[in-house]
Amino acid sequence: MTWPAILALAGGVYALKALGPLVVRRDLPERWRELTALVAVPMLAALVVVQTATDGQRFVVDARLPAVAVAMVAVWRRAPFALAVLLAGATSAILHIVFTR
């Protein structure tokens, strides 16, 4: 995908997101706001799983999966974000070194 296409899509997404509050000038009911707030976390988790465990159209298990698992444990144990990223990178690098020889 080219940069102009990415920028055009980003602009379109921003415009669609801005269009809702501009056209509909009323607040959502409290229940809807609670439900929409809950959607963000599973959507992000689904994106992480797809990017971690797939390669094109097929499921793969490579160094990315354990690296993300290490990062998840680090975040769960309340490690700083930079440390979680470094641990994931080190895990992936070590697995690449060990299994590509």
C-alpha cells in the first residue's frame, strides 16, 4: 500500500468519525457509551492476535508468539512499557538465533 493511499484512508476514517457528532447533536444513552467503551480492548486484542499468529492467509507459530506472550506477562506484572518491549524483542531475537541455525 502506498503512502498517499494510507493518508487518504486515514483522512476518510477521521472524517467519518467526525461526521457522527456533527450530524447527530445528542449524546448516546449511558448504556451505549458503556458498551462502546468495552469494545476497544477486545478489538485491539484481536488485531494483535491476527498480526502475531498469521502470515498472509495462513496460521503460523514462530518467534512472534512467544515474544508477545512474554510482553503480556511483563505488562500483567506491571513492568514499564519500554521493558516489556525490550523483553519481547530479546525473546524474539534469542528464538531466531536458536532455531535458525
